[in-house]
Amino acid sequence: MEEAKNMALLFFMDHLMQKNGRRTIHDLSCQFGARGFSEEMRNAVGTTQEGLTEFLQQHPSLFTLEGDQVILNGFGDITAKNNPLLQSASRNRDYEKEAVEFFVMKLTKFGPELQIKSLLGHRSQAAPEVRLVSGRHLKEFCEFLQSQTEYFVVEGDRVRLKNMPEPDDNAIELDDEGKPLAGVKAKQAAVEYLKSVLEQNEDQPIPLDVFYQRFCQRFSHSIRQDVATNPKELLQFLKLNRGLFFIRSNKVTLVKNRPSEDGSENGSDEGDLESNNNSVFPLDQNALARIHFVKALKPAQELVERLLQDIHNQERKVVGLDFKTVTVGIDGELFLSLCVVATQSQIGVFDLASSDVIIMESGLRDILESDKITKVIHDARRVGSLLAHKYAVHMVNVFDTQVAHSVLQHEKFGKPLHDLRSISFVNLQRVYYPQSIMLSDVTPRKLSQSPNWGIRPMSDELLLSSVEEAHCLLSALHQTLSNLIPVHLRGLFEDKCIEVLLASPTRPPPLSFNPGSPYRISTRGGGRAQAVSYSQSGYGDRSAPVAYVPPNSARRMADACTQTFSTGDIQVLNVFYE
């Protein structure tokens, strides 16, 4: 009975910790039927609210009762180290050891390397005392893992088993230069080995977890970091090679006569990859000489001139375009940090965080607003309103790969476009051009992390990461998706590309740009701000914004009772839409 009472105390303490340290007696009594609350625990605390109240009142050092409210004493200060229940000398159980064993078991089953937040997700399956020992939140859970150095290795946002199985030294492969495999060569070696494993077991499919164990027995952790560090990442890696591996019900076989699939809303069609724009230079460390990073107006003007010269020399005037944004403040306001423009021979990276005047006075605006240059971009809606409202820049003639994917899924599944889910750029690569991931040095860790584009100065690695999207859009995805869109859907696609560029009506109309203060209303001209008006002649057809400046009349005193719109005494300076 004493054991059941202590287990109930742990249960209620854990529940209160997850609920900010305060709940009602009624809420706690509702937990009698929760998973993990045994019949012995219910009998120990009483099966009614009155019995529970008496039970909690017997522990004034832990709980304070105010009316029908139960308050956990010292909430926010209780940890596994100072909890009186876990320090009790009368206990024979080592809860810390139990917690370690629980998470070692989960890493063995789902790892041996996982994101810490993924491992934390398994914590809900643990006993209450294990949840209490391991910490309530991500920060405390990280501290718990870092304290167990004999069992876990924490690297950034990931954790792995320290004593995970490793292959023999004889099994470690080297490249042609005698160096350990890494990057693209590691991925190619992994594909060949996994293919050979399946060729030896042609009769029956291999379960994914068994397949991953064979993979771990062959390759060291350093190579697995470039390919897959857990079964889930291995599944994503196999899907990048759909021409070789077929996965169904978490079992893997080699592709022979591949059965037809119904597909999914994320898409499974592939375009004619042979017809991609292969004249674009490959993106690797040698490409740094072709990537130009500018953060001042004069170099930006010179770079735009070179980009325009490249564009005019191309048979088709197409560029890859990408904007990197940063979120600032509690309200999460979005700002442009980088603008990336890719041509067939070079890539320009404009640092808008250092000088946002670049977008207006370098000639970059002319590229964005040109109807003769096609801008290939993913999810133009994300930045369309931002450009319109803060810079009065209105992009035209875009090829939005987000829209292209939605149109293809609309044709395939017959669903309305507004019901289809959007797709991230990484998933777009996986669906339509997986070679871009296979032939790059990007690792699963990089795919799962979003870089901070506000970091300055930019390293070569971050600079390469910033241009990957624009480069891939121009070199592969534009031609692939263009070939996939049927003729009868071209009109719909073009209309939707125009629609995503329309400025949101729930925000103020854009003001004429003031280079001295791009985020502040200009007060020149008698203290009146300049308002921008639009004329629309049809669907998505907008003329250039025309700045309207109210007349600068002399100031005079007037009776407030006689001021009206009709007499002209009240003038509208700005109109805001709600």
C-alpha cells in the first residue's frame, strides 16, 4: 500500500508540473481512469474527490489546497535533484537508472541516433517517475542526456548511443585517394551496398529495421551521418532512389516490374530529367568562384549589369530566384535578408540586411518587374506581399513551382486547389528531382535544420546553402515541371501564378519607397504621406503604382463642427484595409 501511495504522489506531481502547477480537485480525480493510474493507486488515495482531498492534505510539504484548487509547492524549482520523493533513502529503485534504460531502449529501436525532440516524444510512454527524472521540457531533457555521458553523446540537436555497434576496421571503405568516404561518394557506396544486400535476398522483402541494421554493420557512424542515422532517414534516402528500391509496408525490395501506385498528394510523378538545363554549372566547392556576394550599392549595380548581360545572351530569358527571410520580434515580423538570382553562368547573392536600398537602386527591381524575364521561384506568395508593402516592388512573369505542383495534383486527384497541401522545397526536390540531393554533400542533419539567414559574416558553407534553391530551380525543376504541365492546364497555371503575386488586401497599401527609411512613412511635402493607388483592368492585370501627393495648401484654423469631407476641410492621407 505504501508503494501505491508513493506512485500516486509521483503521478499527481507529474500531472501538476505539466499543467503549470495548479489544478482543481475535480481535474485530479478525473485522472483516476488515466493510463498508468492503477487500481491499487486509486484505492490508496480514495476513490472519491473527498478521499483525494484528505490524501493530498496529508502531504502539506508537497501540496497546498486553496478551496477546490491544488497547488504544487515550489513549482518551477522542483527538479530530479531536489525532489524529496526521489531522494528517499527508503526506496530500493533507482529511477535515474530506469530512465537511462528506457531511453537507451528507444534509441536502440528507433536510432541509434535521433533528434532530441524526437526522443523526447517517446517520453510520454514512460512511467511517471521516469518522466520526472528526465525533465519536463526540452532544455531539462537535454541536460539529463548530457549528464549521462556513459550512455549518450549529444551533438547539437541530436543524441546517439555512445556504445552503438560499429563495423570492424576492415569494413571501413576508402575513396580513390585513400581517405574515408564522405559526401557524394559515401552515398554512392551506400546505394551499391544496399543494392547488393537486396540482390542476395531476391525471394522476399527485407523489413526496414533489419535493413538498417545491415547498413549499420557495414558502414561507420561517420559515413552514416552523410546517408542516414536512423531507419526513418534511411527510408527517405531509399525514396531518393526510386528507380532502384521499392518500399511497401516498411519492407524493401529491388525494383523489377514495379507495381502501379495510386500516388499521394505529395506527388510521385517525375519529369523528363534528361531534358533539364544541364548547361548550368554544378554546385560544389569549385562553384564558389561563380557565386558573388554583395552588400553595398556600387558592387550590387555592377553585379546586376553582369547578370543582365548573361540573361540577354541566353536563348530563353530565365533566372532562378530565391529570397531568404528572417523573423524579428515577438510578433514575428518578416524581413528580407538575402536575394539570390541565378543565371546559367553565375549566381548573385544580394545582402538586403546590410542595405535594403540595393533592391531599389541597383537595378534588381528592374529584373523583378520585367515581363520579359521569367523568374523561377518556389512559393512566391511568401514574399510577394512583403515586396509590395515594404518596397512597392511588384514582381511579374514568375514560374512558381509551388503552384505548378498544386496544379499537377489537382489534375491527378481532382481536388480543388485550395484544398491541396503546400509542399516544402526539400520535398519538391525529393519528388521531382531527387538527384539534386543525391549528388550534393547535404546530410540528413542539414535537411532537418533550417539555417539562420541573419548570420553575418557568411561562411562559404552558408553561402553555398543559400544558393542551392535558386540553382536547383533553374538547372532542373523549371524544365521538369514545365514538361509535366499539360497544355489544357497552362492557362490555369499562369492565372494562379499571377494570383499569388497580388498584395494581401488585409495590409496597408504599399507606400512609395523612401531610400532613407524603407520601413517608415515619408513625411516630406507638408507632413503628408504619399499614398499609392492602383488601377486594375482585369484579372491579375495591374498597372504600375502611381503615387498621389495631396496639394500642399497653407495651414489654417477651422471650426471642428464645420469640417466635412464635402467641404474639403478633411483630406484622406492614407487608407488602411481591415
